Amino acid sequence: MLNFQFYNPARIIFGRGEENNVGKYTAEYGKKVLLHYGEGSIKKTGLYEKVISSLKKYNIEIIELGGVRPNPVLSLVRKGIEICKTESIDFILAVGGGSVIDSAKSIAVGSKINGDIWEYFMDKSKVIKSSLPLGVILTIPATGSESSTSSVITNEENLFKRSIKSTEYIPKFSILNPEITFTLPEYQIACGCSDILSHLMERYFTQVEHVDFTDRLLEAAMKTIIINAPIAVNEKNNYDIMAEIMWVGTLAHNGLLDTGRIGDWASHYIEHELSALYDLTHGAGLAIITPAWMKYVYKENQDKFIQFAHRVFNIDFAYNEKERTIIEMIKYLENWYKTIGLPTKLSEVGITSSNFEKMAEKCLVGRGKAGNFKKLDMEDICNIYNLAL
Amino acid sequence: MLNFQFYNPARIIFGRGEENNVGKYTAEYGKKVLLHYGEGSIKKTGLYEKVISSLKKYNIEIIELGGVRPNPVLSLVRKGIEICKTESIDFILAVGGGSVIDSAKSIAVGSKINGDIWEYFMDKSKVIKSSLPLGVILTIPATGSESSTSSVITNEENLFKRSIKSTEYIPKFSILNPEITFTLPEYQIACGCSDILSHLMERYFTQVEHVDFTDRLLEAAMKTIIINAPIAVNEKNNYDIMAEIMWVGTLAHNGLLDTGRIGDWASHYIEHELSALYDLTHGAGLAIITPAWMKYVYKENQDKFIQFAHRVFNIDFAYNEKERTIIEMIKYLENWYKTIGLPTKLSEVGITSSNFEKMAEKCLVGRGKAGNFKKLDMEDICNIYNLAL
């Protein structure tokens, strides 16, 4: 186990009806709020009305900025920063999924600096020192952004998709009511569950030894997603199932499961290039890339893959059948993605090999190599894209 | 799953050598520190010197208050409060195990009120509104007090052992270096592991349904303790083993594993009367009381006990052998306590039935009934003491 620090002061407010208390929680931090949201689904579901009503009850002044789309873009972040500065906003309330929250986080940081926010994405030596306080009402369990230290933004000018990290903008509160997810399309639930499972697998596949407790916590979380996701896409409005998924989604990415270990993250990086270029949903891209990554890297540490096959998928072939166990596990995983309605091949979403080299090259800009379980160069990444065809 | 709030802003600083940085972390919060510790073991191990040296490096003024003993007492808490008030202490540094930290927490609260601190223990309607900031160097993985909301104190005048709860005094930082535990006697490690396992079991045995994710997290933690404790008492100075135990100990009691559920806590309450009256080590008392509690209550929800037997102890008898599975699991648990050198019967520690009624009566003062899995009255508690003979 490696030395670590763990600090996550997000206040999680979980359960039925809690969105109606958002005004009370917001009033603890601010009086003039930037209400940040997506492309209007919160207006169709009635959530918008509830939020406005609760904020008004506490005499909170509201400036709105909607329009965040999946794979949130730099231009809207810049617009948000401009509004926060000119309107002297003192709190940002993000109502939406990971894209909205990520966009809000970058606005929160950008509002406190003089230079260009994008520099913090491309230059890791630049340290984030402060942020506007932020609150969240989560509408999609997926990215874990509701209590995470990261914000992922796409620069539309050059299609670079990059992230920043800081504890400064961890939300002061995040309201998680599983009922709010009832209106989500099955495909979005599936993509969210794929993203959550990926956050767990990225952390699980480490070369750091003596991390058995966090291994087991990760296995607990992965099993919960694997069992509940297929039910969630088939049984709409099942509170208990969505509650399990939603709480896993948050803990999967709040830093707890990173403690003492170094995750891999190559699948995320390789996928980011796909969703930046093709505007594919991140969770669907991960369903395609992850099995290919596994096929390419498993020989780097077979024990870890066998433990995963055994403990998470309950595959207990004869113990000398190491390779067969791993190959079988990858089939189980692919079948799980199919069960929840996700693609597992690039060809299924109409992506050909034409941009593989370009994407692999971009994936490595500012990084040297990608991933930690096996450090991948450009050729490796192209090989993984090819395995995913 | 029940609605819940989860908030734990403790900064965990985990790993080799971190105690040498305590001055740096302390300086973020205070200039004049009450250094609170136990009966002097930190002077024998050299930890005291390291702490003083690091604090002096940052020009921090130090007032010392040692002498905390297992089952920390109210009189020393009152003395600490007096010192904090007269010396204008602005930070408390607790160097020790759960007793020292619990004592420090009560001092931290008492320093901010005018009345008597004990009123907060006996009258749950009194709300803790502020606290001096607190830091910790943990020397014994056991109580989880290093990031928990509770403080347990014994009033020597009437031998009441009671607790307060608040997020106000959650430590600003807790330094956890497994190397610091290398000097602990095996018996203390065993008692610590018993306490940790009990914190997990108390939460596990709930009647709240649809808490599968937290069930699995608890199982992950319990398995880690069950596997590692027997190694820890046999292999002194094994960093990796103690690191697993230490991190489980903190997460077992930081609130995370309470989310969405209501724990039982009867075994803790029933044990508290034992350790208050006989000055038995809490972890040893739990090894005696817990199996007796299980035998007495398992019929209230056999499924939960079978899941525990199956997932935690890997007992997979034929599925219609429900009762046999549970009885066998309790034997496994008793054997585990024996393996780590703990008693499992009151007779082993020389306790007879003479005070059972008196203890049962005291256990219920201010509570009505004890526990939630099965709500226990005085007769039930006496029956459990008798089963533990």
C-alpha cells in the first residue's frame, strides 16, 4: 500500500424529496446563484420548477445558464465565467449529470483566475488555488462528478478532451434523489452504469500490491453495479435499484477507492478521443474500449485478472486454467454490456480505422504514455483500437 | 434504503513517516496546543520526541495533559477543559488510541460551553454547536475515533459509560502510520481488531432492507479484518497487514457504512456495562458478548445471518439447513476470537452472574430498550449475559 491522503468534504444529501430543500442548503453559501443546467430536460421533468421555487423561498437571486451538452465544451465554460465575473455570482448550482457538474466546476475555478481556464487543462504544473462554492442536484448516476475532484471539458476548437483535478471545487453539497432518475431513457442509464463500472475497473487494475481491502471494496461496488444495472434498464422507476446504483456511482469516484493505489485510466483516455471526435456517449465508448484493453494487457498481471474473474464474476475454473479464465471473464463482461444494450465493437457504431493513428497521437499529447497497468505508446493504442473494431 | 446525509471532512494522512509532519499540519489550525496522551507509552516508543520536535519546528506552544487510561474518565476531561479555558488553547492534538481521542473530543466540546460537559452525555436533547479544532496521531487501530463523530466517556462517580455524537469535532487531520503500531502488545492488537469487527457487525445486522451495496462494503471490510487479524498477532512489524487493518478501522466507523441503514449497537451497549464495571478491555468484552447476542437474536431475521455466514465465512451448507448454518457460523466466529487470543466466555475472565441485573438496568437508563435488530428489554439483556457465562 502506498502512502496517501484522503479528504472529501462533500456533504451527500441522499433520498426522496431532497431536491425540494435545495434553497435551504444553497442559502448557507450564497445569495446570488448561477443556475447551470443542460439542454432543457429538467424543464420537461418538473425539476426546474421545484428548484426555482425552493431557491425563491430563500430569496436567492438566480442567473441561469443552460445549454450544457454531453461532452461539455470550453466555449460555454468561458461564457459561464464571464457571467460569474460580471454578475458577482457567489454560488453555482449545477442541476444535471456529469457534464453539467464538470462544466460548473470549470466555471467555478475560472471565475477566480485572471488568465485562461484552458491553460489549467493543458499545463499540469498550474495549481488550482480557489473556486466559487458549488452545489449539485444530480440527475444521472454516472460520472461521480457530484463529489469528485475532476472536471473533464472538450475544447471544440481543436477537439482536445482534457481534465483538471482539485479538492477546491468538491461540491459543498450534492443532492441525490433516485426518483429524479426515473425519467432517464434506458440507454442513458446503461451508459451511466458502464461509466461507473469503468471508474471501478480503472482503479482495480493496479500494479500496486498489498491493497486487498480496497480491492474488496472495489469488488463490492462492481458486483453491485453488475447485478443492478440490467434490472435498472428493465424495471423503470425501481427506487431501491436506482438507489444502489446512485450511491455506488458517487463512491466510485470520490477518492476513497484510490487510497493507497495507482489506477490505470488508459481505457478512459483512449475512449475520450473517440467521444471527442465522434460525439459518442462516453459510457458506450467504454463498453467498446475496455474489453479490447483487457485483451491487450492481461498478460502484464494475470493474478489480478483471475482475482477479478473469480471474485466479481464468480468464474471458478480449475486454477491452472489461468488464460481460459481470463478470456472467459472478458466474454462475461462483453455479454453484460450487451445485456444492458450497449455496443461492444466500433463497427456497431459505424466507426472505422480511418482515424486510429490521429486519435492515438492526440491521446498521448502532454502524457508521454497512457495508463499504468501497462504503459501504452502510440502503437499499443492503435492495437487496442484495432482489437475494438 | 433510508434517506441519509453523509459528511466527513476528516483529512486522513496515511503512511510511513507522516508523524514527523505533525507540526506542519497543526500549524494550519493553531499556535497553542493541548498535547493529550495516555499513560506514557508514547514516551517509551520515541513517538513523543518526534511529536515535540515537529511541533517546535513550527513554533507551536505546547501544554501537555497525559494520563488518559483505557475507558477514559470524566474527571480528566474536566481537567482538560479547565486547562483549555485558562490557557486559551486553540488546538488539541491527541496522540494515542481511541481513549485519548475520545477524551480529546470531549475536552474540545467542553472548552466551548459554559455548563457541565456530562449533561451532553446524559441528555440527548442537548446539541453540540461548536468545538475546538482537533488533530490526531493514531497509535492503535480500534475505535475508529480518528474520524468518527462519537466520544465515549466513563463517569467514575457512578460508573456510567456514555457517548456523545457530533460532526463538529471530527478531527481536522488524522495521521495513520502503521509502523507506529509495531510496539503494541498482541493482546491490544487483538482487542482492536475485535472492536473493528464489532463496529462492522453492529452496522451489518440491520432490519432495513435494500441496502445491498453497503452490505457488500461491510462484508469486504469484515473479511479483511478476519483474514488479517490472526496474521497481525503472529507476525509483528508486518507493515502491509497492519496497513489493511488500520484503514479498515477508520472506515468502519466514519459514517460511510451507516449510510441508508440503522445499525444495532446492542452488543456495544451491553459490553459497555461490563467494561465500565470490571475495567475489562472493550474488544475482549465484545468477543464475549457478540456470540451470545447472536445466539439470542438470530431468529429475528435468519436471512441476514445466513448471508453473513455465506459471504463472510464462506459457509455454504445446503440451503435448507438454515439454522445449522447460523449455529456453525457462530462457532467460526468464536474460534476466530480464540485464534487471536481473546476470551469468549465471562467465566474465562472471572465474571460471575452477580451483577447481571444491575448492569442490565444501567444499560437501559436513558434508552428504554437497547438495540434495533431486536429491541432488548432488561430480561433480554440478562438472558444474553447468561448465554455469555
